[in-house]
Amino acid sequence: MNIPALVAKKHASLPYIKNSLLGTLISLLIIPFTLAAPVSLKIAYSDVESFPYFLKRSTSIPKDPGISVEIIQMACKELNIQLDLKRFPGKRVLASIQGDKVDGGFLFSYKSERARVSVYPMVQGKPDTRLKMDTISYFFYKLKDNPANWLDNKLTGADNVGVNLGFSVISQLKKMGLNIKEVKSPIESLQILLNQRVPVVVAQEYPFQKYWNSHKDKIEKLYPAVRTKDYFFIFSRSFHEQNKNFTITFWNKIAEVKNREYEKLVDKYLNLPVN
């Protein structure tokens, strides 16, 4: 065995070891800053009411702002992050996210064109449903003595359907060959159903439920849902690139708050006095 050679090799590696240790120490000093959560978040959502997710047609945040807004407020509070909420017209919310004028926004269903300009929580190339903010469902409603039936994706006993103006489910109803009577609000949907102007209405679950409680003995909700879609909180691409670990933390915190608080929030908003 060549002892001098081994000793020489050992001493030759000392500078490398010192440099490695120095590099590790520098990394440890840097990592907390690069992975640190931001002090504040600028978040945007629509200035149009979408009960019970966000309330009031306004650029201001009302006292009872809606389920989705409260979830975001709780998530930021629990993460000790200052929240700067903005309300814009729907298209401007997405444009603000794309242009890095805000850090993120809600509520957005998944669309490939949106995913090109923003970041969704993803798993295996698809939106991660475990980290969704909400699910919005549309149901058929009829009077209990009406023969209409919803089975195997077919509506029988009715060819006339009432539905809110602008609802995304309208295109699906037209593909089913149904005649559409459009109304301006869930209250109008309830009225034309009770007055038998249409045999069936299609409505979002919670907005309709807000008004039908006093008529529940007359009305039947048909299962399954006509349409169900998941909605997410999305980040700007720039913010996500600079805060990848935090964005995952935030999506998980939203899911945690939602799972813990959702039923209480639904009950709160369904029982708010009707203005």
C-alpha cells in the first residue's frame, strides 16, 4: 500500500471539502428567503354577484362577501398574509392575472386557453380536483305532480325548460333538443315554475335553493345534476414561477379551509335575509 499517496490524496481533497461546506452554508442562508411566503397577496374576483360565492354587484367588498371570498380571507389569515382584494369585470380579472397586475384570482373553471396564461393546481396533466375551490351544479326542478322525468341523461315528459339568461348550461339544453325560456333571475325561474308557464326549470343549486324553501312541499329536485363543474383559484404565471412552493401551500390551505368551513358557510348564506 502506498501510504504517502493516500496522505497526498486526503490533503488534496481538503480544499474541495471546504468549498463544499461553504457552498452548503450559503445555500442554507439563501433557501429561507427563496422559499419564504410573500407578505401580501393581490387577488381579484368578479364585480358581478354570483350567489352564494360572491355577493353584490359592486367594486367594493361587502360585509357578507360570499362563500368563496370568506374562504380566501380565512386562508390568508391562517397563513399570516395581508390580503389586497380587487373586484373587476370578469374579463378584466383574467387580463389582470395574465398581465401580472394581480397575483391570482377566482373562481375559474378549467379551460386550456386560460391555462396558457395562468396556473391551475394540476396533477398528471389535469386540474387537481382535491384542490378545487368549489363545484357548481345545475339541476332540473319540477312541480311534484308533473310527470317530467330525468333518467339516463334524457328528459322526458317536458320539452320546454326555463333557465337563467346567460347560463353556460343553455348550450347543453339546446343539444338535447329542448325549447328554452330565458329569465333574468332565480326568483323568475321559481315564479314561472309555480305559475306552470314551463314544466321544468334548470337552475344552479344554491341560488335556487335560497328562494324555494317556502315552496319545498310543491317542488321536486331531479337527480343527478344536469351539469357539474369544478372551479379553482389560479395564479399568474410570473407569481407562480417566483413562488412555486408557496402556491402549493396556498392551494392546500384553500382546500383545508373549504373542507372545514363549507357547510357552515352554505348555511349562513342560504339563511341571510333576502333584500
